[in-house]
Amino acid sequence: MHDLIITISDMHAPYGHPDTLAFLRRLKQKYWKHAKSPLVVCGGDEQDGHAISFHASDPDLMSPSDELQTAINRLAPIFKLFPEAICLESNHGSLFYRRMKAEGLPRWVLKSYREVLGAPKKWKWVPDLTVKASNGSLIYFCHGKSSKVLQLSQTMGMSCVQFHFHEKFSVEYWANPLGLYFAAQAGCLIEDESLAFSYNKLNLKRPLIGTVVVVNGHPILEPMLLKKGGRWTGKLAGEK
């Protein structure tokens, strides 16, 4: 049972927010020292794979090789900060496998996620995850299975944390005779101005930068508070 679950929402390295590492380090400083059984869940889309996407890639961005190497460099300090984590398989994270499958190559000819990204041995990738919180409740984690996270939680019959939908950052509650449950949407940690996300420029809704922390089975939204220029203020919500 876990009394602390820190999630890492979609980073899309190397096109993640430049203050992602500092933000995650501050979250660890705030919560970790009080935890007896912490868990880190990376919500997927840890790397972007823009250059090998099935959609048209921007010629002004990096080549596949340069993008992957830069992503590895950007993720390395995240791996050092959290040497043990469970990462959810995702649409961007799985691009290497999906590209090879499209070319008719078997999955086993490619390295594992961990080997490709140079992740620590205690990082592992799973399709989805159910964990028990310290208050005895079950929490379901997935990258993105429904645009309506509340319905997903109700379908699963337990609390839920979901990623993938960059413009959604929320916690909703529902109840039945057996208990109270939450449905959390975790936002993202991307750099909105990157050309990798130019497809979203005409959308009035903007990405919500932040992530979710679960303490003793209760969800906490932790937004990355940004200054006018888009950089992090250096403080968490509620801090002076």
C-alpha cells in the first residue's frame, strides 16, 4: 500500500517544459520526506517521437537520431531524481514499436523501452496499473482511455488517474453505496511554444501544465504556476 504517489504527466521529451526537472524536484522535496511507501508513476508520452510520427513532421525540428539523443539527455536527470518508477505505455512512447510493426518487423528486434531511453533498471513499463493506497482504496492508472475520466472511473469501479489529454487538469468525485471515488486528469509538462505542438495552435483551449500527487489515497492537483513568459515561478500552489 502506498501513502504517496507522485505522477509525472506527459513530458514529450525533448519538447517538454524547460522547468520540468526543477518542478518535479520541488514536488519530491515537499512530499517525499513524509512518505513511508512512496511510488512514482510516469503517465506515458515520456518522449515525443515527432520525427518518426505517422503524421507529417516539421522540417524545422530535429532528425530522428538527434531527437532521440536529445530526449535521452533530457530524461537522464529525471531518471536520477526518480531511480524507480512505473511508466505507462502510451501512443507517443510506443512510436518505435509501432513504426517497426508498420514496416513488418517483429517486436523482439527492438530494444526495450528502458534500454532505448537509458532508464534505470527499476523503471518498468506496463499497459496500465492498479495500486492500493494507504487508506485501502484502489486507484487505476492509464495513459488515456476516455475523454471523460469520470466515466472511466465509474466503469472501472474505482478511483482513477489518467493522462494524455493535455488540456484537462481536474479532479471529480462520485460515490456509490460502497464508497467515495475520485477521477483525476493530470494535465501535462510540455513546452506549448514548441513546433512539435503547432497542430494545437488554433485551439482556444491551451495545455494545462502540472501533475497529480496522491497522498493517503487523496488526489492533489499540483499546477506549474507560470510567469508571463511561460517559465515556472519556482513556487508551488499556496507557497508565498
